[in-house]
Amino acid sequence: MAAGDLMPGPKPGSTHTGGLPEALNGCLRVVAVTVHLPEFLLSAAGLIQRFGDAGIPVDVLVSAASDHDVDEAAALGLKELRVADVSRHRLALPAPFGSEREDDLVAAMSELVGFDPEPGVVCLAPDADCSDPSRTTVRDAARRIASVYKLPLLRFAAMPDEASVSLELDQEEWARKCAGLAACATQVTPLSGRLEYFAL
């Protein structure tokens, strides 16, 4: 397996040469969904930079509402990643929300995916969290979209589990991720160093 590929489990001290993970070869467009943008940056900012480097457009649906100042800070946070082709869309659901909002999320994601999506579209969504009904609802909506449109579903998580694989960020990717989180005015910092965790 080449450096920079998705690897089973964390591997501290290893380096990579960048590039899109091998498991995502063939990806041509990404439709991502999250509850709040800071959680998305925390778990997937490095991967989004890799998509940008590969020229792959990313649509990010932020499902929860936020006030003006928080929304502006989130926009700055996304800009700090320096990824040209990322579009942020806001559904503005009152949070926390539960399964009663799943249909709203499915409808919004359907608009982004398109009626008849081209080959190469990948969905990116959070892993479920039993303590956060909003996150679980977002994950369930993404599962429905992936099932209906027969799309790959990539799940991101803040910490690894037995099903996850890791992506190690280089110094520049890490610096941009930290700048993005700082711009979001969040006190949340990555607990896993330069590693991000995904399950396909």
C-alpha cells in the first residue's frame, strides 16, 4: 500500500506524499452532510483538502441552524482550508433534532445529489453517535440517500473504532485544518493528532 492511502488503524510517526486515498479512486464529486461545520472540519478537513488537490468538487450540507456570527465564523473556517471547489449549503434546522427531521435532510441531499447522478458521486456523512440524536439522524438520512441512488457512503468519526481506517495529514494539511477550526471560534481541537478516521 502506497504512502498516503487509507490504512487500517492509526500509525503514528508515518508520513505520506499526499494524494487521494486509494479507496476513493474513481470519485468525481462529493456530497457531504454534517450537523455543524466545526465537527465536519474536526473530522474531515484533511480529506476535503485531498479532494480539492484532486480537482474533485465538494458540496457540504450543514443541517443545523446557527446565528449570524457563528455562520460567518464557519464560512471563514471553511475558507482557511484553501480548497477552491467547495460549496456550503445550509438547511438551518433547529437543533437538536431527531428522526422527525430525517425526511427534510433526505430532500435536501437529494437536491445536491441530483435526480440522475453521474457515476463517481460519493456521500460523506458522520458516524452515528448514541448521545447525539442530530448526528444519528444525519447519518441515517445519508444512508437512505446512498441506498436509493446506489452511491458509496463514507463515514467520518473523531476517533477510531474497529471498522475505521486512518488518513494521516501532512504538515500543511494539518496547519490548514487547525486554522479552519480556529476561525470557527471553536475550542475543539483534534484528539488524534494528524490522523482522520473513515469507514466506507
